[in-house]
Amino acid sequence: MVHYLCKRILMLLPLMLGITLITFVVIHLAPGEPVEMQMAMNPKVSAKARERMREFYGLDKPLHIQYANWLGRLAHMDFGRSFAPDNRPVIDKIKERLPITISLNLVALIIEFGLAIPIGIMAAVNRDSLLDKGITIFVFLGFAVPTFWLALLLMYLFGVKLNWLPISGLHSLGSEQWGALQRFWDMMKHLVLPLAIASFGSLAGLSRFMRSTMLEVIGQDYITTARAKGLNERTVILRHGLRNALLPVITLLGFSLPGLIGGSVIFETIYAIPGMGQLFYMGVMARDYPLVMGILVIGAGLTLVGNLLADIAYAFADPRIRTGKN
Amino acid sequence: MNRWWALCLLTIASLLGCVAESDHPRATSNSGPPAYGDNLIVGTIGEPSNLIPILASDSASHDVAGLIYNGLLKYDKNLQLVGDLAESWQISKDGLTITFHLRKGIKWHDGVEFSSRDVMYTYRVTIDPKTPTAYAEDFKQVKSASAPDPYTFRVTYDKPFAPALASWGMNILPSHLLEGKDITKSPLSRKPVGTGPFRFKEWIAGQRVVLDANRDYFEGRPYIDHYTYRIIPDNSTMYMELKAGGIDMMGLTPVQYQRQTNSKDFLVRFSKYRYPSSSYVYLGFNLRHPLFSDKRIRQAITAAINKDEIIHGALLGMGQTAHGPFKPGTWADNPGQKDIPYDPSLSIKLLAEAGWQMNSDGKLIKNGKPFQFTILTNQGNDVRLKTAQIIQQRLKRIGIEVKIRVVEWASLLSQFIDKGNFEALVMGWTITPDPDLFDVWHSSKTGPKELNFVGYKNQEVDRLIEQGRSTFDQEKRKQCYYRIQEILVEDQPYSFLYVPDALPVVSSRFKGIEPAPAGISYNLIKWYVPKVEQAH
């Protein structure tokens, strides 16, 4: 087991290096430069000023040297400074947005799984019934409706017409003077709509997946055996069925780990939530290389760790993987 | 018992009264006298990037910084230069030296006194090669600068340089907080200290920037106590926030102005304003391209475009036709100047003169080749795309086939404009208050990455531009610019299309707003909310 783990962890290093190299090349292949984005079409900028800016950001050096410099800094866990005019450390920019995105995604993930699993089980158990079809229609509706459109409609209904919920942002103005409980309640009210929209959209895939694995399990011999033993249906489904059906779903959960730091641009833009999606999008649009690279590296790192965790979990569950013998 | 009932009724009545009042403040109270207090919440799409203005080039940063800092000079409501931190200024007879006499007793927000040292620092840091700024160019024309005493600042130029005055509208930075430090790493970029009407309070990343009134402001304490800049990246969301009372001010789109904000309820709660913005949109031709090297072709295209139709279709009427590079209503613009009128028969005649004949399919042919070209425009600007589409339809009628290609901004610049790799494009320019045209129209600015990317070269225009920027005499400058407009109409390097209107909307509890050529924000410190209507 230790041997297996070491091997896996060692393999991560060249993989990570490869990822950074490819992303670095790809982002530099995109036409345009950060200096261009800031200075183009500005009558007051001379060619000299432009050159100075390029020097300032180190863009005048050949690409491989830029990469080496960047990698050298990364080795000290220094993500560099953003190429945006604020010139702030990339890590600060990520840090101020990461907690919001992670907590939002975490809650959304819990809601998604918490809803999708029972929905999937119900659909599987009552296969082809009216309930199953109703659920299918409902979840596919969520899948098919454009998020931004639904978001705007809900905003108009609950925010403008009924005035029950705030429309956008995270806090009410002046909330910093309130007590902790009131502040928390205020934030919850701000999060109702974004969370509802975020989870509604991804309910379809997950619940369909749950339904199909559950159906597969229900068809197995041991379920028939369990039923033959005279167990009641509830025990059969929840204890013998669900446990087995959950395994692939848990793998899926492992894969959602990197998704936790990625935000959705559309949804963050509509609800004016300062999250990672917006940060990344603006970084790409402005060709802010250090910022984009920083976010990608963290994302890639999390993906690798997520895969590793999933593999380890597998190894625990399945001795064949652990020993490498088939 | 009777009295008891009467009291109950009275209470209910007064409660109802209260409710009605808070819902529709205007319905029950007329505007009271100016009062201090309240919070003006302004919606913005973009977040400021850096509140040290010389380091930022985005409008959000400059909007906020403009309230925190002052320049030596500023533009008044009629877009004329007046003193700001400088009480007065003198230009020497030869036009080479400008002496600024600074106001005395102005304090930075941290209490330190403002002096010519701050001006000197701002000048030096701006031209410092280590400072990554976009604003060094005008200051580099300065031959020498001196601060003979704390309230005098003097600059000398090699030759008279008219845009110099406008360049001293640059926000002055506090030397006592920055001198000797690396300005790019200064905490002031997120916690600025200025001399302006509002002082910085807090900046919550991605959410809002909050400013408080500067009670000691040298032009008087602003009536509004707080100014909040709320970042809402989506226009539809912002509009709903406006309707729900989450923000007090935003810029409307033409559709919102014309179609969605005319209900009685809305007009009671908000005041809409409309005035020409400082920008224009044009169809630019690549003059190096053989197709457009003949000016008759360009004239023909302008004659084939119905500008009023574009304004009606793309802007719902919220704009006016452009006939040159100056803002209508400013001194440099000749209101009598006429552009080539909409006249398709004239275009066909001009094109025939240039050798283009219409074939039986209604297409223009010369030497067996059809007349076709591509209009480029940047992604994310719906109005420009619609403009291009309307032009496409019009040109089709005179036999020209136009394709439209929408390109992301970064690619548009690096792959097409910088390489001169385009035929025509629909783009816009901001019109600066100083009418100097050097960077966009002078023939020396046609190099790669320079702004005369259409490649316009006209010796007379060059001479007039140089003449116009080398005198401070507005009458003389005006003559130069009037003549330039005539030449541009003849040459048609662009088809000047329209000047869109700015369409701000402000909650009607704010009084004292007086629209002027400069817009509405110039007298922000005089805006107020009567005591009874204050909401925050």
C-alpha cells in the first residue's frame, strides 16, 4: 500500500510540470498581450511607454525564459504579481475570492447530492411510473432552461415584484453594523436564489446517474436473494441496494473536488457575486498571464489530488487495485 | 368609548399615512431645503483596478479616483478649463511657460497640507521610466519644471503646447505618502488619500467601494454624506436593483430609456437625463487597401449610408449624427459643417466614375471582380453590430456585398488592427475635452500599434493639427479645426456615423442636479436629499 501510494505521488510531479508547460504555452498562444489590453486605443500611450510596460512585466524576454522565471517563483510558492493595473500578488486576489466560491460551491454540492440521491432512488424504485416520468421532466427542465434567463425571472419575481429577497450581491448595505446572527441571516437571504439556480441546473445529470446505477443494482442476484430472505422492501433498497449503488456516485464526488474552486461566470455575473469564475474570466480577457496560470495551477493541483484521493479510496475498497494484480 | 374609537382610527390613519409617505416620498412632500446626509449608491459594470490614477487606464478607476483627488485644473460645466487645486495660472507671452498659483490651506485627507511639492512629485513619478503609466506622454513635453515656493509651480515647454493645460488636470498624488517608495506596490492603490470632495472609506473586492464626504473640502462640504460604488457586472441585474431600490443611479441602455422606464410609477421615483456622450462611432476604411484608396469610393459609401436610420435602429433614436471627430456643441465643432448627405443615386454615380458598373444581378463589378469587403467589429457591443448590419443592408442596395465579422477585442487588436489586416471596421473613439487630433489623425501616427491605423495621410491636415496644438488662442485653434472638418468630409477616411447619448438615471430624491454640456456629475457636491426624503 505504501509502495503504491509513493508511486502515485511521485507520478504527480511530472504530470504537474506537463500541465503547467501546456497551459503556459496555450495562454501565450492566444492573440494579444496584457500590455495591449491596457494601453491599446489610448491616444496618450507612446510606443516607448508600451515597451516600458512590456519590460516591467518581463514580456520582452523570450518565452522559455519567461516560463523558467515563472516556474522558479512557483517553486517558492510565489504565484507572482497580477498583470492587471493593480499589480497585486496573484495569491491575494485568489485568496479574497476563494472562500466565497468554495463555500457557495460546497453548499450547492450538498444540496445537489442531497436532492439528487433521493430523487434518483425514487425514480429507480418506481421505474416507469408517473412519478418517475414527472421527475424526469422536472430535472430535464432544469437542465434545459438557460440559467441566466431563469435567474433573471426569479430575480424579477422575488426581488422586484414581491420584494422578498435581495437581488444581487452578498450583503445588504450597512450590514457591517449588525449583529453576527443578523448578518448571517442577511447573507443567507442573498444566497437563496443563486444556490437554487446553481443546484437546479446540475440536478439532472446526477439524479439520472443515481437512477441508472440504482436500477443496475436492483437487477442483481443479491437483491433478489435479499428479497427472498423476506426482508422488507425498505431494508432491501436502503441497505443492500443503496450501499452498492452509491459507490460510483462517491467517485463522482471525488471528481467534483476541483469544481469547488471553479465558479460559473454567467451565474456570478448575474448575481454580482465576486467569485473565482469572474476572476478567471476577467484574467483571460485581459491576458493576465500570472493570474490565469495561478488559478489553473491550483485547479490542476486539486484535480490531481482529487484523483489521487479517489484512487486511494478505490484501493481501500478493492484489493485488486492495491496489489496491482488482476 | 367613542373617543377610544376615534383615537384608534386616528392611529390607523397616521400609520397609513406613514406607509404611503415612505413608498412615494414625492407624493406627500415637495423638495425641502438642501440638507446634509444620505448615501448615493451608483451601479457600475466594472470594478476599479487601481485607485492611483496614473497607474489605471479603466474608466471605473478614474470615476472613483476623480472624487478622491483633484488636478491643478478641471473642466467646468461648459467644458472650459478652470482652476481646481490651482487658484489661477498664467501663460507667458511666448506660450512656453505656464505658472500655476496653488490654493492655500488645502489639506490632504490625512491632515497634511497640500503644496507644490506634491505637484512636483506627481510630475516626476509620471515621467519616471520605472512607472508603468499610460499618461507620461504629455508630461514628457515639459522641458523643465520648478516649484519656487510651496504655492507656485512652473513648467516650461520647448514649443507652445496647447494640450498641456488639459494635461495638468491629472490627479495630484500625495508626495508625503509616496515619495521614495515603489508606487506600484503602494497601499494607496487600494486605500487612496486625496484632496477631493470625498475621502476613501472601504473597498470590498468585487462588491463595492465606499467613500465618505470630505467635510473640509475647499469648495464646501458635499451635501451627500456617503458615495457608494456598487459593482454589478450584469446590466439586467443592475436595472432590477435600480427598480428594487438597491441602487440610486446608473446608465440606461437606449432600450431601457425608450421602452422600459416610462411608467408613471418609474418617473415618480426616478429622473432620467439625456445628453450627448463624449464619443463617436465610425466606419473606418483601411486606406492602404486598394479598394478604398480612391476617395470617390469612400464618399460613395458614406452617401449610401442612412445615418438617421442607424440611430433609429441601433440606438432607438438616442443619439445624433456625427460629421467629424469633435463633440457637437463644443467650441472646436463647426455646427454648420455638413457631411455628404444620404443619397444612393450619388453613390452609384461616384462608383461609376471610379469604374464600378452594376451588372444584371445588381452587383457592382470592375474588371470582372465584384465589390465586396468585410466589416470587423469587436465582440460584446451589440449597438456596433447592429450598426454594421444596417450598413450591410444599405450597401447591398447599391451592389456592394458586405460581410460582418465579430472578433474578440484582444484578437481584433493584435491580429487585425496592429497588422493592418482589415478592410473596414466599425469602432468608436472617446472625444477628449481638448480637441487636439494629433494621435489619431497625424500622418506620423500611422506606424504599427499607433492610432492612425487606417493610414490617413494628408499634408494640410498634418499642418493644421500642428498649428492647432501650438497656440493657446482658442479662436486660432478653432479656425484650424473648422478647416480640418471640411477636409475630412471631402476625404472621408471614416464614415462618421453617430454620437450616442449618455442616458443616466438618478433616484428623484436627489435634488440640485443641473444637466450641462459636461453631463450631470460635475456638481456632485451640490446634490442633496431633503431631510424628509433621506433613505439611508
